Amino acid sequence: MRTDTTYLGFRLPHPFMAGASPFGHHVDTVRRLEDAGCAAVVLHSLFEEQIEASRRGRFRYSDRRGAPVASPLAVLPREDDYPLGPDGYAEHIRRAKQAVSIPVIASINGTSVESWLTFARVIEQAGADALELNLYEIVAALDAPAAAIESQMVGVVREVKRVLRIPIAVKTLPFFTSFGHVARQFDEAGADGLVLFNRFYQPNLDIRTMKVTSQVELSASSELLIRLHWLAILYGRIRPSLAVTGGIDQPEDGIKAVLSGADAVQMVSALLRYGSKHVGVMRQGLEAWMEEHEVASVDEMRGDASLHCVEDPAAAERAGYIRTLHSWRKDAYTQP
């Protein structure tokens, strides 16, 4: 059987790769990911705010004297809290490329194109095999129309693609009125891949101290469903490679992702939870499933659970919604 797959033009031995995470902070841990069998690795993100600080001597959301804005919610980490600055990040790419033979994908996290173009070239020159654009922004302005936000994001992709020769993947949130339309716009702007999806990090409130708290929680399989949903809708209908990230914990999660249309499966929380060797568990689980179901290749099984061949995907979505509501069984719950 063949487990190889193609992502961003790279032929990988299997779909399981490491997404952007603390594993990317050090060359030794990147090498450990390769030794454990990861098909590719996305380095941790360099933030737009770091690039801005390097250029202007101050962080974004600061006043002209460099003082932070008034709201404590907007306070950014200190400059030395980031694992690497822009110059160190470029050198890190060079060292990682020398240390491993798997594709090394750099990552920039931001919202505007101003700082990205110059540094995107630096990343390419440093030897990155591809670049992942992490377009994470929660729009708090009440007068910002959705179309303008979408146009800005697509503009970022178009401009970065214009100056780079290496492939670019776009990682974004799923919260659009018509994500399928946004995905097609990314396609038309030249994106080589889409990564579904960025996790929506939400602060909490400590009612004892009346302070907002921020804490990363590792993802679980329950978060996978929205990603499977959009993989199934997009598969076969747009050109870019499709990767899934978030909610990938056990082999069955990876199998579902491929059946829904994923070309690659990015793992982060599972690697942090179980260690880098968990990628071997994922691959063995995929191979066992393929053998049991007499599937000859990953390419053969990909998209089998998608809407690619459904004549009216919108009708299928509506029917699935109604069917789900009718799946509730009264006798399964305690009566009031």
C-alpha cells in the first residue's frame, strides 16, 4: 500500500507533519521530529509585531513614544519573551535546513502586508521550502465591513505570492459568512495551500480577581468536526492543497481528515501531549485502516467522504442539519 501524498508540491511519504509549535524553537527538536517520522515541519510563527518592532523600534499598538496603549488587555509580551527575533528566525531557518532533509516551512503570523513583503523575501533567501501565512485577527471595529476585511486578507496573499517563488499556504479562522468564497479568493490570489483552521483563542475571566486570563489548552478530537466539514465542502473544487490542523489526536482523526479531503495532517497538541513518536502511531493506524478496507493508496481514499460528487452541496448541508436535529433521542436524557 502507498501512504505518500502531495502537499504544496512536495511529495511526502505520508500525510502526518508537525504544525507550528514550540517544537520549532530549536534545531534539536526539529531534528527529533524528523527522526520520529514527521513528513514535514512548520516552524513556530514569527509575529508581525516583532517585524514592526525591528523596523521601527517599537511594537504595534504603542504610542509614538513607544509606550503601550492604555488597555491592559492589549499588552504584548516583552521582546525577550519571543524565542527568536527576525534576524534570529532567518538564521534558525538556515540551521534547520542544514540539519534535516524534510521540508521546512516557515510561518509568519499577522494581518497586514506592510511588514511582510521584505521579510518574506528574507525567509525565502534563508532557504525555507515554503511559507505559511497565519492570518489571525479578531476584528473589534464595529464599522469594518466584512468585504473590506476579506479584501485585505486576500491582498496580503496576492502581494506575498507576487514576490516569492516558494509555495505559500494560508492559515486562517473559519468564521466567515461564506468561507467557500473566501477560499476561492485565496485560490485566485495564488495561494498554494489552505490550512484549516487556526484555533480561536479566547481569554477567560477570573471572577475572584476580576482579571482577564489567557491560557493555551491543548486541542482535542472534539474540535475536528468543523475542519472536516469544510474539507468535505472544498475538496475537488479549488486548486490549493488542503491541510487540516486542530483536533488531530488519534489515528481515526487523521483517517477522517484524509477521507474528507486533506492532503496533509498537521499535528501540534498530540505531539505536545504524547511526544514526537506519536506520529508513528498515527501512520501505523492509517496503514492498519487501509489494509482492513483494502485501500491501495492515500490518493485513492482521499475525498471519499467529501461533497465533491454531490450534485447540490447546499441541499446536502441543509439535509444534514435537519437530520442531526432529529437524531436526538428523548429516552437518552433524564426527564425534568
